[in-house]
Amino acid sequence: MAQGPVVIIGAGHAGFQLAASLRQNGFGERIALINDEGHLPYQRPPLSKAYLKGTGGPDSLMFRPEKFYHDQNIDLITDHAASIDRSARKVLFASGASLDYRHLVLATGARNRLLDIPNASLEAVRYLRTLDESEALRHLLTPGRRAVVIGAGFIGLEFAATARAKGLEVDVIELGVRVMARAVTAEISEFFQLRHTAAGIRIHLGVQVTGIESSGAKVTGVSLSDGRHIGADLVVVGVGVLPNVELAAAAGLPAAAGIIVDENLRTSDPDISAVGDCALFASRRFGGSLRLESVQNATDHARCVAARLTGDAKIYDGLPWFWSDQGPDKLQMVGLTTGYDRVVVRGDRAQNAFSAFCYAAGQLVGIESVNRAGDHMFGRRLLAANGSITPEQAADTGFDLKRALA
Ligand SMILES: Cc1cc2nc3c(=O)[nH]c(=O)nc-3n(C[C@H](O)[C@H](O)[C@H](O)COP(=O)(O)OP(=O)(O)OC[C@H]3O[C@@H](n4cnc5c(N)ncnc54)[C@H](O)[C@@H]3O)c2cc1C
């Protein structure tokens, strides 16, 4: 078991879970959990879903009330970690304070990729990653307002669906040829495009926003690469994130498209680990390096490092899964649905309930489900055990998935 203080930088899903799991595993030494957002550690997924709709106050997002940190003897510190002195094993903070560590965990997450076009810094150009950003946006969701969403990824589409349900006029601009193209199969893209269009959202594919139009400081619309103009008084940017690697890189730790860690989630310095959205980890399950942005990845990474620091070192081998709520539809994904060569549909698209089973060389590699939670849970159990079923079995709704598991 690690001796001496564990310092965790970042109290998102990964940092919070790490602190909680260390205590659950019986770690008895000091834990300092550092965050530069002025809130108790909170969940992000509702920020583009229930919270954005107006359900609940900030308390509904918190992982635990303040008392938890007190009772668990976790020092929750609001500050920004400015640098790491590895030879002195010290973290230096923006406030001027410093903390010694025995083991340091970087759980710094990711930040919004910013738009770099004329007028992108106007007040009505918004992003959606933090509680403060969601809080500000939810007050802008009033009927009749015109919103342009830049990017048809998960967050852009979740925002678009919520805004439309709140009575806004919504246009989504996407450079790719289909929605969520980087993350899902064409079957799922097509379904969601139809559903959002039927709800009254206008989706423009294969075009780029080249400028924000304004009258003084007020946004009036956007101009597109094909010469069109779309009127708007609110622009929401969802063009992806950048992992927060700078702190690690400045301390001489290898970083590229993430902080580079091995199969145990250790950086090149054995006293420093990295977890969650910021970590580019060596994956034995899939081969190569992966950086994932999901609650599953953040919390499973955290549990793996907590186990190592309390004497139960294991290779990280989590099975990726993810969900996205868009209007009335729930998308759930398991496995890695990239690199497939065959897709088999199970269920009924016309009934808004189906799954895309993805195969590579005859082996099931992932399942994307729309409103079919049973298929998703089946996939979680089957793929965790490295199992498969044939494409013919997947397509046959008479084939009993539960029996296949048994
Ligand atoms: C709107 C939204 C909806 C989402 N929906 C889903 C979903 O439906 N399903 C799903 O699986 N995933 C979803 N995600 C992704 C998921 O929330 C992230 O993968 C997860 O939050 C990653 O956790 P993390 O702890 O690695 O990083 P983060 O949550 O980014 O937390 C990192 C924290 O560290 C702080 N920090 C960074 N640098 C420093 C520093 N130097 N000093 C101090 N503090 C620092 C940051 O301010 C931040 O608070 C969503 C994300 C967003 C933004």
C-alpha cells in the first residue's frame, strides 16, 4: 500500500472516484483532491440533458454533499495546479501554496476546443462543458430564440434536441457528411438525423461556419462555407475537446494526444499516474493507445489506480461503454465500434428500437443500441467475457440473447 499523501489534480468523474475508491479500499493516509472549478465535484452528463432542460438545481449534480469529504477525511481544495516539481515531489498552485505528494494522479480532464473564426468571442457564442456554462445556457432556452449549433457530435445534438423541445428554432451545422460520424455507424447516424429533422431541427451537412455575423456586440447569424447565411441570436459550439496535458508536459512527462501512460495507467514517472479524459493509455484489449471521453473510462481508470495504490495492481482492461440521450431516444454503445467490416441490425428501426451489431472478421466488436437497453446490457456481459454471437443470430430477434450468455 502506498505510504504518504496522494494528491489528485482534477475532481471530475475520475478524480472524485479515485478519492472515494482509495478510502473504500482502506487507504488511511492523506488524500488531497484539487479542483479549479468553484463547485463541489459534480457529474457532467446531465449538463446537456436533464439539467439543461431545467430539472433540479446544482445540488442535483453533486456526486456527494460536502459532509462526505469531511467524513472521509478527503481534503477538497479549490486551487489551480500551476506546476509540478518532480525532484522535490511537490505541486505548486496558482495561489502560491504547495503540496508534497508521495503519489500524484493527474485527472485534469479536457477543455472545449475553441472556435477560431471572426466574432467567435462574442457573448452569445457559447460552449457546454462546465456547470457554469450549462447554467448560463439554460436561462437562454426561451421559446422563439434562434440557435445555431456548430458540430453534430453528441453534445451538439443533445443541446439541439433540448433547445428544440424548449421551443427554439435550431439549425445544426456539421462539416462531416453525417451526424456523429466519428463515433457511430451510418445506421445510427441516419436514424438520429431523421428523428431530429422530424422534431423540426434543420441539419446542414458538409458545410462549415466561416464567420459569426453581428450588429455591434449582438449576434445576428452565421455565414457558411457554401455562401449561405443563417439567422441566429445564440451560437453553441460543440466541436470537440482538447485534453489538458500542459501541466504534465511542462513537468517533462511524455504527452501527445493525451498524457501517455502504460497498461497500469502510470506515466514515465512511477510516482505519477494519469486517469480519465486526459490519459492516452496503452490498451491490451484493443492494442495501441486509446484516449476515451466517457464516464465509464474515467471511473474505471480511477478504480484501477486506487486498487494499485492499495496493493492490488492490475492491468487496466475496462470495456468501453457510453450513452447519449437525444430528445426521446436513448443511444447506448458498448465496445469500440470502429474498424468493423459488417453491421447487422437487430430490432425495428420503424419502431425506434433497434441495435447495430458491429463485426470485424466475424467477431462481434461492439453494439450500438437505440431504445433497446436489453441488447446493450447483453453486449456489456458478452464482450466483457470476450464472447461473440454470429451475425445471423444477432439479426434474428427470435434468438434468445440471455440463453447465449448462459
Ligand atoms: C455536457 C457533457 C455531457 C456528457 N455526457 C456524457 C454521457 O452521456 N455519457 C458519458 O459516458 N460521458 C459523457 N460526457 C463525458 C464525461 O463527462 C467525461 O468523459 C468525464 O467528465 C471525464 O472525467 P474526467 O474526470 O477525466 O475529466 P473532467 O470531468 O474534465 O474533470 C477534470 C477537472 O479537472 C479540473 N482541472 C484541470 N486542470 C486542473 C489544474 N491544473 N488544477 C486544478 N484543477 C484542474 C477541471 O477544471 C475539471 O473540473 C459528457 C461530457 C459533457 C461535457
